[in-house]
Amino acid sequence: MDRSARLMTPVLIVGCIIITASFAVRASFGVFQIPIAQEFGWLRTDFSLAIAIQNLAWGIGQPIFGAIAEKIGDRRAIILGALTYAAGMVLSAWSVTPLGHQIYAWLVGFGIAGTGFGVVLAVVGRASSDENRSMSLAIVTAAGSAGQVIGAPAAEWLLSFLPWQQVFLVFAAMILALILTLPFMRAPEPASKQELEESMGQILKKAFRDPSYTLIFLGFFSCGYQLAFITAHFPAFVTEMCGPIQPGGVLHSMGITTTSALGAVAISLVGLANIGGTLAAGWAGKHFPKKYLLAGIYTARTIVAAAFILLPITPMSVIIFSVVMGSLWLATVPLTSGLVAHLYGLRYMGTLYGIVFLSHQIGGFLGVWLGGRMYDLYGDYTMVWWVGVGVGAFSAIVHLPIRENRGPAAQPA
């Protein structure tokens, strides 16, 4: 099959735009924790549960939207996802009860699935040459980090002169605008002739019987737990537990005068550092076994998280942690999605990666919900943080036995 040897293609560019906007909104929800809780007098658990449900819905929706894209087309699946995403944001803006936010979180989560990695990585992977695929997946993943760079600070800035309800409406309009980019996303042929001979049922049965697929599924759990917990709770964590920002210091001179502002900046720094980390992972995935790279990333995350919570939490330690953890943040995504494509081919990559991503989002649900629950019970996040350290070590171990060899149907065209 003739796939373009160019790295930068219209499909890749549009995919980056969609992921950037989708993740900018998703990454901003932690900024709304305190304003919404204070307005209605809710417990931290109430809004945390809405974000947790959003992560779970995203995970459940990912294989569904992957299958929809493979049946009716990528662009139609993205349109459906954008409409669902925007509807969830609008309805959430009108909601004044925890239950309302928790119900509409399902729409937001499904919308993220329709405009997120599962659909976009699959179409970009098919549009890329074998030589460029690892880096193409990394570039799209890095675009998600770019969204994170702008999402939390943009929400913080908008909240300075708009109520949170109107900020939700602004974000809904931005998501709908993504539909205008889709005419430039011309989907390529879905797979090689050899891959087309296998049905979805056959390839799913092959994957489910493969212990390596199970290990990939289990290993992605901690990634979701850690990322969702930090995205949802780190701004509040920094606001309440970080030492004061000293007047006349470097951060103060940069306009970061409160721990609330530092919390939003920290999420942005995580995303900024991850752009470089993800691109480096994409390059490394082309040259080294992906399973060892993944084990190394999870090991590094475990060490960094343990060191951060053991040492005094200061503005400088927050900055250092954000940069180091950011360099490891989404570096797992191009490696995990690339490993799935490598082992099982491109035809049903969206569905197969979507199922693996469900594990990621189950972890995300628990990370966000436990964060809010443990805070309400104990007044801090220490216990849930140590759970994240433990599951990170688990993921580092389970990636090692993966057999990184491809079956006959997954041979490149």
C-alpha cells in the first residue's frame, strides 16, 4: 500500500489541532475544583466524582468510538464526539447540583473519547509510513500536551472575569469549531489486503488470547491513575499544601504571587515538559524495544512521585516535580499505541488501543475519586499519592514479560 513518506501531512496537522483543543478543555477541570465547591458549598468529593466519572466514560467510550470510526469513518466519529463533548459542557454549565454534574460528565467523557487519542491516533497511524509512524504518534500525543499547556492557565484567566458557567460555554464553542477542520482530514486506506482478510472478531480473539495484550492492558492502569489524579487535584493540592511564595523571589517577579496561580502554572509546566518527553519517546520507540522504554518510564515516575511527597513541598519543589514528571507524562501513549499497532496491525488499531485505554481510564476514575474521597476523610492527599507510587511500580514490572513480536497479519504492507 502506498503511504506517504512525508512526516507532516494534512491528517497529522488536523489530528494535532483536534487533540490540542480536546485536551485543553479536559486538562482544565482541576482549576474548577475550588470555585465550584465554594459557590455551592460542596464537599471535594462531589465535583471530584464528576471528573472521575468523566474519566471512566472516556475509557468506556474509547473502544466504542474506535469501532464507530472503523465502521462509518473517522470524520463522522469525530463529529459525533465533538457534538457530545459540547453538549456535556453546556448542560454542565446549567447544572447546580452534584448529581447533575455527575450525569453530564458521562457526555463530556464520551465526547473526549470521540475527539481523543483512540480515534485520532488510529487515523494518523494509518496515514503514516512505517518509518514515520512512531514519530507521528508522538507528535499527536505531544499536541495533547500543548493543550494542557494552554488549558489550565486559560481557564484560570477566563475565571478572572467570567463565572465558571460562561467559561464552560466558551470551551463548548471551541470544541464545536473543531468540525470545521475535518474536510482536511482525508482518511487513507484502512489497512493492507492481508489485514483486511481478518474480521474484528478474529483479531480481538487473537489479542485476548495473547498474554502480552493482557500485560499491556494491566500496565496502562497506573498511567491513568497518576495522570488523572494530578490533573484533577494538583492545582488544589498546591494551593493548600505548598509553602508560601516569597515576595521578591523569582516566581513572584514572574507574576506568580499565589499558590492558586502556581497550581495552574504547574499543570501547564507538566504539559510543556511533556512535549519534549513525548517526542523523545517517539524517537526512542523507533530504535529500542518499546516494553523496556515503558518499564523505564514507569520506574522513573515512581521514584519522582515518592521523592516529591517525602520532601518538603515548596514552590521550587512544585516546579521541579512538574517539569520532571511532565517529561514522563504522556510518553507512554505513543509507545503503548505503537506497541499495539506493531503486534496486531493497523486495521483495528482504534478498537484494540481503545480497549487498552479503558484500563487507563479505570485507573483515572479511581485516581480522581480516591483523591476527593481521601481528602474529605483525612484532610490531605498523602494516602492516595502513595497508592499512585505503588501502582507505578507495578506497571514497571508487568511490562517486562511482554513478547514484542508481531503475528503474521500484523506485518507491514
